[in-house]
Amino acid sequence: MWRALQRLWPYVTSARHAMLAGVLWIVLATAISLTAPLILKYVIDDLLAGATRATLALAAAALLGLAIADGVCRYWMRQRLIGASRAIEYALRNDFFAHLQRLPLSYYQANRIGDLMSRASSDLGAVRLMVGPAVMYFGSTALGFVIAVALMVSIDPWLTLLALIPLPLVSIATHVFGKAIHEKFDRIQAQLSELSAVVQESLAGVRVVRAYRQEPFELSRFGAANDEYVHRNRSLIRLQSAFYPSLSFFFGLSGLVVLWFGGSGVINGRITLGDFAAFSRYLVLLSWPLIAFGWVINIVQRGIASWQRMLEVMDTVPAITDAEADPAALAGRVVGRLEVRHLSFTYPGATQQVLTDISFSASPGQTVAIVGATGSGKSTLLQLVPRLHDPPPGTVFLDGVDIRRVPLERLRRAMGVVPQEPFLFSDTVAHNIAFSRDGDPPKDAVAAAASAAGLDADVSGFGHGFDTMVGERGITLSGGQKQRAAIARALLVDPKVLILDDALSAVDTTTEDAILRRLRDVRETRTCLLVAHRISTVRDADLILVLDGGRVIERGTHTSLVAQGGVYASMDRRQRLEQELAAS
Amino acid sequence: MSVQDDAIAKGYDSTLMRRLLQYLRPYWLWVIVAFIAIVGGSLADLAQPWLTAKAIDDHIAVNDLEGLWRLGRWFLLILITSFVFEYIQTSVMQMVGQKILHTVRRDVFTHLQRLDVKFYDRNPVGRLMTRVTTDVDALNDMFSSGVVTVFGDLIMLFGIMAIMVAMDWRLALVAFSVLPFIAWATAWFRRNVRENYRQVRGLVAKLNAFLQEHLTGMGTVQLFSQQARSYRQFEAINREHRDVNIQSIFYYALFYPIIEVLAALSGALIILAGGWWALEDQVSIGVLVAFLQYSRRFFQPISDLSEKFNILQAAMAASERIFGLLDTPVEMPTSAASSDRRVDGPGRIEFDRVWFAYKDDEFVLRDVSFVAEPGQRIGIVGATGSGKTTIISLLLRFYDVTQGRILVDGIDVREWPLEQLRMRFGLVLQDVHLFSGTISSNIRLGREDITDEAVREAAKAVHADRFVDRLPQGYDTPVAERGATLSVGQKQLLSFARALAFDPAVLVLDEATSSIDTETEGLIQDALHTLMAGRTVFAIAHRLSTIQDMDRILVVHKGQIRESGTHQELLALGGIYFKLWEVRPLIAPTSSDPSPAAAP
Ligand SMILES: Nc1ncnc2c1ncn2[C@@H]1O[C@H](COP(=O)(O)OP(=O)(O)O)[C@@H](O)[C@H]1O
Ligand SMILES: Nc1ncnc2c1ncn2[C@@H]1O[C@H](COP(=O)(O)OP(=O)(O)O)[C@@H](O)[C@H]1O
Ligand SMILES: [Mg+2]
Ligand SMILES: [Mg+2]
């Protein structure tokens, strides 16, 4: 826990001026607000002793003046402290996001997006409460407590002691309840994220749910999660509803003690009636700090737990970094010569090896095609080249340099990648295509890339052409349109190495043909890695690798592989047969 | 008709409130209990200063120690009563609140399950999620802390006022003289905070949307080295969020001290006037002390009320959005009248002059007519965007036709009970949707009657068993979020197995094998031949080779069926299909070259 708080400290000190000023205002405000009962005491004693109207007016004016001074202090206290907490929240959120950007793909596959989201929003909110409002309330609370007790002692030490007897109970209750409440709260949050996941999944897959008539099943899944959520909430409610009343009860006990012993003190003449009134007032003033104290403890407990949850993310060492990078590597022009040597790969955390001993090389102008059964490791191989997952050292080389030694950004800027399931942002078509360019999309380049990817005709059909919004707030692209937009996006990079993972699977035959012809020009000056299922797509590659279970089982050109009479040849035969049958 | 985020209620809206209170109705007994507890608790709270006043005037001032002790026992009793009442009040109200939220959440989700696909086209999932989670939570705040304690506050306020008036009406008037100023300050605060709150809400939504999108697309951001840019964008929203929040501090920082100063003013006036009268013996000192205590307690509920007003306002805005969703009409209610229709028809499908537009009169399908006889296998081809998927969506009645009709076994789909209509189809889509759970639960979905054996058989038929068997826990292997650790083709195989396991009369495939290697695809097709014998099959494909042996092929072009027939007939026709076919040799120049001349 201390370690966690230490990690928070730099953020707090970055706002230290505001924090210090805020604490100063707290001291002032507290001091001022505690003098008010003193005035009360004099008024009452005065009245008993025969006051004049002038002293009354003086007291009233003092009371009002103090309140104004107090208000000014509290205004600045809030401004400074809450303002500081917003500044800290801002810095934390930035850093959190920046760290998330450094974490590799595998992290996002292993963690739920919804969970990361809740750390960035509700956990961050809890941390802010801890560094802002909690400090504010703690400051005024602790000070108020000390000063009030001091003043009470000055009136009557014995009575103070008696009045404070029930108060340790308050702290104990706060601690015990606070801990249990905290645990229950965590369980509730976990169930809430479970509930959200059920809803999210059910809504995102609405067509499947409807088509397979899963509505009743989804309802029962949801119902179970909903029931459990309420169930967990109820046990929290039972605790909480006992907690706050018990605090008031303990304070009430103090009040009773003061009534009995203070009252008899007045009767015995040990203290004056004014003392008694002021004492009661202090006790009331004391009750707020103590309740707030319980509240502060809860906020701090929750804040620390939340901060630890955020730290789990922020302390995750990015698995793919520039740690081994040589800043000089590939600093000049990248040629694009790709080489893979004895590459074997296992996904982190998995037991099964996905790729085994893969070797090949390709120079600009050359195309390496990869074919193979579903799940044979084609996408994995392609993802290792831009280091979406990290290949073992000494296995993948660009221009003769181990890619692990090339700064990530330089490596990736040399590549244009079309993933098997492309992701587009809810932005305009132009911005999506020019995603690799910062700033306004270059019109001509976007149009050229779109036309090379065969997307131009589609775009002219969209309401606002290249300025049409894509995604949730705009048009929904079909699978084929998405793929072509992703191809255009990759082409706009002007990459040295072009990587296409089954990038034409959802495109119709006519379009596929056109794109392939246009890509042929692009491929002439670039190294190209492509995965495809159709022989027609891969037949003119310079090297074809046939993968099976992560191993290269056949390699060669189309002609040599056909002559070899293996898996590839039978694939070819099969596809040709289909065509011949159909055409005959 | 989409459900908007930015609806902001006027703070208090009686129709909304009435509707919310409807949810309270089943718990009226509990509400009464809580109400009594609130009244009792407030009275017990009020009694404490009164007892103090009595103690001073009746006992301490007259040196009556005995009486003081007796009075102390009353005080203790009141403390205990207050504890009990407070416990009952909070626990009952929160329990009831939870039950109501449970109901609201269930109602919303149930309604979402009934709303048609069209609704989901317009409403992004993220926004709908907010309805079920965040908005319901805003209601929770209202039930657990807001509305109900508002009654407590009001009772407290009026109780205090009554007691003060009863004790000394002149002094009471003096104390109340600051009330108009309080009303004014509160109105000012409310107005500004509401506007500010709206801005904050909008920015929080923006932050979340940005985060959601960029976490999902992080791989793409990294591939294109755009971290710096997206950081900049994020930082800009974050900064705006900070600034708007800092601005809101101003209102709070000013409001609370103003209330405090007004309270002090009232106190000062009481001292001035009360002291004056005390000197003239018109007011006792006990009354004066009690007044000072009451005036303190009198301001507490007022600032509480304004705090609660915020909660109330948030809850009102949330409930407006929730009710907006619940009021969205279900356009395709299941017609209960025809529920006795028999389920097992042969699977004859007829499109009769069907026209369809997603929006207004931008027709996506124009005058589509065709018949699929039971057991026939129908292929659908056409360019991207020509309307193939739309045909299928209409068949499963995701949307209703604009004109014309669709008959399944002679009955208009609009007359079929939805449930029974869809029971006849097995659908495989291009975009696979996996649920959290295991491999086998993704094949079986909610159908308990599909045995493990049947699951395995379905998987085997589509050759998914080859990879499932290699997984560490086989069919019980958990599926990661969105199936992240499976290859795309493997996910497609699973959804194929799902369709087979359901054993439908009509199998509908929408580019279902696009990410599967041709070898496996061929094997699947062979399996389909045997499995689907005697059943109707609809297969959309963008690769002619996958559908050339279908009984009939429909060629869709710009929303119309332009050609229809067997592969051979279509080639002979020399139309669109022929042209689609013709381009194939360009991709595979050395294959058997089925040039126009080669076609019969
Ligand atoms: N992130 C991952 N973690 C663990 N296993 C994975 C992951 N991604 C893919 N796999 C597994 O690795 C194998 C190869 O997958 P992939 O390369 O996607 O195949 P494909 O050849 O179809 O593109 C599959 O068995 C798949 O289940
Ligand atoms: N949910 C929708 N809302 C509005 N327009 C749509 C929707 N789905 C598809 N469209 C439009 O309808 C046309 C036909 O789409 P679709 O049936 O998906 O074509 P295909 O499956 O042949 O590629 C396209 O122009 C597409 O943009
Ligand atoms: Mg793949
Ligand atoms: Mg489609």
C-alpha cells in the first residue's frame, strides 16, 4: 500500500502549490469557524450578568464578520484543493492512456476492454476523490477536531474527557464497517462488470440472438446476473444502514454525557451556563468532523484500491518495446529486404507452438504467398513481421537487421499492413484512409490509394464522398468495403513491405481481379507478403509457402509446386477441376 | 426515433415522476414503513435541542439535579429511537430502491430483446449500454439518497419552523427573514450548475467513446505509429473535461459559503433581537439557546436539499432516457393469434414482388420475385452492395418489406409467429459473433436439448473438430473476449457448426466461408450435401466456384434479380453472370481458360 501511495506522490507534488495553499485556507477556515461558539458563550454569560445592547450588537457583528471571513477561506480552499484534484486527474488520465498505448496487442487480447475502461473512468474517479475532496475534508476534520477538543478542555477538562468516552467507539465502528463495506463494494463492482458484459454481448450480437431465438436464454442469463447484482447490493445495504445511524448514536451519547455532567456542573457552579452552551455547540461541531472522518476513511480505502487497480495496468511492462533497439538501425533509407530464419513461435502463456522453424526471404519486387489450412498459423506469421507479437531474437530481419533492434516506429512506418479483420475508426472515409498521416488528409493521395484499392466507385456512391462518416454515426460499410478501405490505408503509407492477410476474402470476383491487377504495379517495387485461399491469387508469387500445423510443408513457385504433386498441387487440381466442371 | 444521450430534463417533471412512482407501487407497504420511520426519525432528531432547552430552563437554571437525570433518560430513549428509525428508513428505502432498479433494468433489457434489428442500426451498442448501466445507476442514487430523504429534509424544515414559531413567533420571524436570500442564491446555483453538468456529461461521454474505440483499435493505432496523434486527441478532450470541471468548482465554492453567511446572519439577528428581548425578559435564555441550535439545523436541510436537487436532476434526465427507450414501439410484435401454426413445413419459400428500402424511398430491393422449392439449393451472387444480405435479412424478418410479400410454406412471414418462423432457419453470417463461455456453449447456445454428442457431430461435420481437439480443454475451452485467441477461419467454423447443430429446415449462408481455406471449404460443402439433403439452402457467395453446383443461382444487380437459372443456363445466357464468370480467367490466365467459346 505504501508503495502504491509513493507512486501517487509525484502527481500530488506536481500540484503542490495549490495543495499547500488549500491546506492553509483549511487552517484559517477551521480556526475561524471554531471561534464562533466562544462568542456565543460571552453573549449568554453577558445576558445572565446583565449585558448592554451595545455588546449584543458587537457580538452579532462579530458573528457575521467571522462567517464572512470563514466563507472567503472556504471559497479558496475549495478552489485550490478541488482544482488541484482535477489537475491531478487530468495528468493521471493522460499517463494512463499513454501507457495503454505502449501495451501490445496481446495485452488487449488477454484483458477485457470493458475492464480497462472502468479502470480509466470509475477507478480514476475514486483516486481523484482521494486526492481532492478527501484531503479537504480530512484537513478540516482533523484540525477542527484538535482545536475543538482544545477549546473544550479549556472550558472543562473533566467534562471533555467524559464527553469523549463514546468517541473511540466511532473510530472502531468506522474501521470495522469500512473494511467490510469496502469488500462488499468490490464484489458489487465485479458483478456490475459481469452484468455489463452480458448486455454488451447480447446487444452486439443481436442478429445471431434473433436468428437463433436466443431471447429467452439471454433473458435468463441477464436475469441471473441481475439477481446476483441485487443480492450483493443487499448485503452492502444491511451494513451501511447500520453504519451511519450508529455514528449518530455514539455522538448522541456524548451529548447525553454533556447534558448530565455539564448540567450538574452548572448546578454545582463548576462551570457557567455560557460554558455549557458553548460546550454543547463544540460537541455539535465535533460530530461533523467525526462523521466526515468515517467518510474520508472510506474514500481513502476505496481510492487506494482503485489506484492499485490502475497501477496493475500502469506497472505492466510493455512486452514489445524499443529496449533492444539500436537508434542507428535502418536510420537511412529502408530497402525492404525481408528475411525470416528458423522462426518458431509460441503465444505468450500458451502451451502449443504455433509456428515451427520457418525460413524464407524476399526482396523488393518479390512476393511471398502463404497458403494453408484454417488455423495453420498464417496470420500469426504475418503479425510477427510488424512486431504485433514479438518474434524470438535473431529470427526476423529487415534489410539484414534483426527487427527487434529496429526502433518500433521506424519498423512499422516501413510497412503497410492489412489485417484479416480490419478495424476502422468512426471518422470520415478520407481520415481513415489517411490514418498514417497526421493532419488533414492529402486529397490526391487519398483518391489515388482508394482507386488502387478499388474503393473509388463505392465512395462516389456514399452521400458525402470521402467526407462520409464511417461507423456508428455514419454509414455501415460491408465487409468487402472495409477490406478495401484497409488496403487503401495501407497503400497510402507508401510502404516498403506490404502485408495482406486474406485481404480480399470479402470482395467479389470482379473487384478482386481489378484490385489484383492494380496491386501488381504496386508490388513491383515493394516486398509483399500475402495470405490467400485461392490459387489464382497466389499463383504468380515468387515464392509460395504451404503451411500446415505451423510448419512449412511445401515451398516453391506455382509451377514447381504443381510439379511436386503434393498438397499444393492437389489444391490447384481441385480448384481447376471446379472451374472446368463449371465451364464444360 | 433513436434514443438520445443529451436529453436534459427540466429537473422535475411531474409526468416522469408519476411514472417512476409507478415502480414504487408494489412496495407500498414498505414505503409506508419507511415514511413512518422518516417522520419518527426526524421528530426524534428535532426533540434533542428541545430537550436541551428544557434542561436549561426547567432544571439547570433552577438547580434541579434530579429532574436533569430524569430528562437525561428521555434523551437516551430518543437516541435509541432515532437509531432504530434511521436504520429502518435507510435499509428499507435502499432495499426497495434495489428491487425497483432490478425491475427497471429487467424491463429495459427485455424491451431491448424485443426491439427489431432496425432499431440497432440506429442506436450504437455503446449508447444502449449506458441505458442499462449508467442511467439505471443515476436512478439508484435517487432512490437510495435523493428523493426519499428529501421528504425527511422537508419534514425537518417544516418541523423546525413550526417549533420555532410555537416557541416564540416574533423571534421565529426574525430567523426566517433570510429565507428569500437563500431562495435566490439557490436558484442562481441551480441554473449554473445544471448547464455545467450538461457539459460535463457530454465530455465524459466523449472521453469514454474515444477510449472505447481506441482501445479496441489499439492494434491499428500501433501498426500505423499514430500513438502521438491519438494521444493528442485524447489530451484535448481530457483538458476540456478538466476545464469544465474546474469551472463548476466556482459555483460550488461560492454557493456553500453564501449559505453559511446567510445562516450566520440569521444567527446574528437572533442574538440581536433575542438578546434584546431577553434583556426585557420577554424571551428566556433557554429559548434563545434553542433558537440558535435550531437555526443551525434549519440551514442544514436547505443545503442538503440543493445537493439532492442535483441527484434528482441527474435521475430525471436518466429516467427520461430510459423511458424513451421503453417507449420505442416494437415494430414486429409476435402475432399471438397464429401461434398454433404447425412448425414443420417442407421449407418452400416465395418472394412475391418484394420492394424494400432501409430509409425513405432509397430502394435497395426492387420488385424481387422468386420461388425456392423445398430441398432446393439456391445460390445468390452479385457485387458488394447489390442487396444480397438484405434478401436474407427480409427472409428472417429482421426487417419488414416495404411492398410485396414473402411467403414461407405459403404463409406470409408477417403472419408467422416470429419465434416459429426463425426456428426454421439456420443462419451463418460473415461476421462471426461469439459469446463468452466455452467452445461447446457457443455451438449449443441456449439449447439444453442439444447433447454433447450433437455438438461434437456438428463440429466434426464442418471439420472444426481438428482444431478443437488440439485445444487444452477441448470443447470446454473458454473462449476469450470476441474469440481473440482463435483464428478468423476457426471462428467461422464454429458458427457453421452452430447452424448445423440447430438442425434447421432452411440453411442460410452469407459469405460464410470467406476466411476458410478452400480445402476445408470443399470438405464442408461435401458435408452439406449429405447433411442438408432434402432441406432448402440459401448460399450467398462472392466466389462463383462455391455456388456453381447449386440447383439455381440468382444474380442480383442493383437490387433486382436480373438473371436466374443453373450455372450452365446462366453462362449460356451471356449476361451479367457470364461477365462475372468471364473475369475469372484474367486472374488465373493459365487455367483451363473457359472462354466464351468454350461455354456451350
Ligand atoms: N492471441 C492468441 N493467443 C493464443 N493462441 C492464438 C492466438 N491467436 C491465434 N492463436 C492460435 O494460433 C493458431 C494459428 O492461428 P492463425 O495464425 O490466426 O491461423 P490462420 O492460419 O488461420 O491465420 C490457431 O490455432 C489459433 O487458435
Ligand atoms: N442496415 C442498413 N441500413 C441502411 N442501409 C443499408 C443497411 N444495410 C445495407 N444497407 C445498404 O443497402 C445496400 C445493399 O446492402 P447489402 O444487402 O448488405 O449488400 P450485399 O450483401 O449484396 O453486399 C447497400 O447499398 C448498403 O449500403
Ligand atoms: Mg488468419
Ligand atoms: Mg452482404
